[in-house]
Amino acid sequence: MSDKTAILMLAAGASRRLGRPKQLLPYKETVLLKHCVMEALKTPDCDVFVVLGAYYDQVYAEIEDLNAAVIYHQNWEKGMGDSLSYGLQELLKKGDFDRLLLTLGDLPLVDTDHFSTMLKKHEASDRRIIATQYGKMIGVPAVFDSEYFSKLIELKNDAGAKPIIRRHRDDVEVVLSKKPFVDVDTEEAYNELLRQEKEGHF
């Protein structure tokens, strides 16, 4: 019997560096967050949860038609770690899960194939954390065995899950990303993403 998996996507931030909601940026005939959620939903046998905060009404209106559970985090300003902690606590109220695939709503090049590869690696490995490696950087998307849920719930700052991955490096196996790391934090990053997509680089 396969493990019961929750995908938790964090998309609660205010996009201060960008100056407008990154969740709503036009991307591939939809908006950035909806594209990311749809990729997560293609991953077999997973329940998808999305944590929203800033611009809640506008962002929710874009994804309410999808089969993903939306979690509203009123205290989103406390940072990514706090949103992660809150989102995990809320999704655990809806069911028992054996593992968590944690991802972000501003990674448009991460697709369902990568998610599926990570989950298969987790099933086959004796390591309880599977993280993504882009070049020398190791981080999310990452799969955490339920053994790590309590540590994730303890997070309260803006660092997210990276400190846990670093602290437990002996329990981490990596999956190399086939695509470059692109998070859309600035107007320049967004324009570069669109340029490279148009030129067929990925």
C-alpha cells in the first residue's frame, strides 16, 4: 500500500520585492500560482493544499475552481516558516498523512514529473527527507517523512524548511532538477522567465 501524501504549497507572501502579487502574474494562459497548483494536482495519489495570505480574495478567486484545499493564514506576515507550520497543522486536521511534499507557489518550472520522481525516490530510499538540488543549492521542493512533522510545526520564522534540511543532512537524499531554479521574486526574474520560455530554453 502506497504512502498517503499531502502536497503543501506555500503562496501566502506579499511579493514585496516584486511590488505586485506574484501569484497573479500572467503565465502560460493563466496566472503563475494557478499554473503551479495545476502541476501539483497532476501528481497521482496526492492531496493538494495551498496556503494563502496576502491578497487573499484576489488570489483565491483564481484557484477556487481547482480541486485543491485552500488554507488561509491570517498571520502570513510572520514569514514562510510560520505559514508552513500553520499549513501543516491545518492539513493534519483533515486526515492522516505519511509524508509531506513541500513546495512553493513561485516555482513555475517545477512540474509533476519532478514531484513524482521525488515521491518514488522517497519510497525506495532509507532516507526520510528527499530534497531538490539545483547546482550547489539544496532545498524545496522536498519530501518529509511524517517523523519530521513535529519539527516542521515548530518553525516560526521566515527561514522555511531549509534549516531542517541542513540540520539533518545525513537523512537527506537529493533529486537533481532537470530545469534551472527560477523563483519569481523580481520584475527582472519574471521578464527573464518569459524570455527564456519564448525562446524555448525549457
